[in-house]
Amino acid sequence: GSIQAAIDACAASGGGLVTFRAGTYLSGALFVKSHVHLRIDDGVTLLGTQDESSYPVRPTRVAGIEMAWPAGLVNVVGQEDVEVSGKGTIDGQGEVWWKKYWDLRKSYEPRGLRWASDYDCQRVRLVVAFESKDVTLAGLNLRRPGFWTVQVTYCDRVTVDGLTIRDNEGAGGAKGPSTDGVDIDSSRNVLVQRCDIDNNDDDICLKAGRDYDGLRVNRPTEYVLIRDNVCRRGGGVVSFGSETSGGIRHVVAYRDTGIETSEGIRFKSARTRGGIVEDILIRDITLKGVPLPFTFSTDWNPQFSYAR
């Protein structure tokens, strides 16, 4: 479409700034290229189409396993020096994938296939950075992802700054399942700061691969700083795992706040997962209305963790 054409033309000329006039723009998957700053200003909404054919299937990693999967709405894949920022909104219109997922769960669970549901459903993520470096995501309002909101995988030097994640509910109060806030996955030198997250799963999560495939890839998440974030509803202010196979290390989190999250700081893995979580510093964490400040599980969610 015209948005992708503008990004491609900007990249072809050596890079620069791509902006929008105020308004709402319906779009399928966009691929931001090296040296391009995609700016989504206040008054601009990028609305994800619910047409699944508009998200081409590409090699990626989802929930710790490398596989082919639909692209996200906004993608930075194999690029460097990229910024996606502004005070505008990226809205994934995710309800169609939430329904698809719950319908699949109803079919799969009686057959003992809970573990396969997340993979087979192929829900569309909102913002994906993959195999890229020097990436900045800042200031945006992110709403209604089909699956995870922000996923940073196999990246180096990434800043996630001042994102607001909201409205992971649809008609009749239907909740968006597994709408993680910010997932840092086998990446290094990452800063996550000043985000305000309200979702229905892990708020800020560190991951490094699942089971055999994660052990094969063997890439850690390391050198991560998480500070000055506010996490409202959700499954944990900062979560480690359950995808721990490649290891998670050298992580500092401070001045983060949880308000009525189900848990505070979560450590979770499984008997088949492997990997080491080490050199973690958590300090100056404020928890309000959080029933479980720290949780540790090395046999997490067996129905999901183990293929039976």
C-alpha cells in the first residue's frame, strides 16, 4: 500500500522521516527499513486490518520456537537504525484473533492439546523487532493486539520508552488472551523505561527459547535495564520465563510499580526447559493491591508446558 511505498522510497533515498496527516489509516503488515523513522503523531491512528491475508507468513520465533508465522502489524526485520515513535496510536483490532483463539481452545483442550493452541492459532502480533539492531520504540499508544503487543527477538541495542498499552478488551468485556506487554526474547542491551501497561498477561517479560528448539538456538537475553514502568492489570510486573532455555542474565529492574497485577516479580520455567537465570537485581519496586509479590515455579502450567 501507500504507507509501505513511502517507507520503501525513504529507505531507498538513504533514510529519513515518514509521517502521516492526522486521521485513521487501515493497514496490513508494514516493514520499516534501515535508517527510517516512522513517526505516528498525536491525532494519527494506524488501524490493523482484520484480513489475515494482509499479514504475510514469514520465518520468526513465537513463544520460544522458531517457525513460520504471520508478520506483525509493524515489523522491523533484519534492519538497523530504525525508530517508530510518536504520540499517536497503533490499534491491532485484535478481537477477531481473540475469538479464534478461544474457539480453538474449546476444540483442543478436550483432546489434550492445550499446549498446541498458541502455536496453531497464529494470531497477529502488534509490533515486532526481529534480528535487528539500534531500534527505538517510543511514546506510542498501543491497543488491542491479536497476540503479543511488543516482541523484541534476536536484537541488539533496543530502547522501549514511554509506551502506553491499553484496551485489551473487546465487546462485552471479552479479554484479549496472551496480550503480553513487552517481550524481550533472546536479545541484548535493551532498555525498557517509562511504559504504562494494562493488559491480560505478562506486562514486561524476558524470554530465551523453549525446550529443544530454545536449547538448539542457545541465545540468552542479557544486559537488560527495566526502570520507571507502571504495570496495572496483567500477569506480572517483570516476568522471567517460562521460555528460559537460552538463559537470562545481567538484568536490573528498579523504580517499577505494579498496581493490581496478579503477581509482582515472576520466575517461571518447566522441567523440559533448561537454561539458567542469573545475575538479576530487583530493587525499589512498589506493589499496590498485588497478592503475590514474588513467585517461583519450575513446573509452570503443565498443560501448556508439556506435549502430552
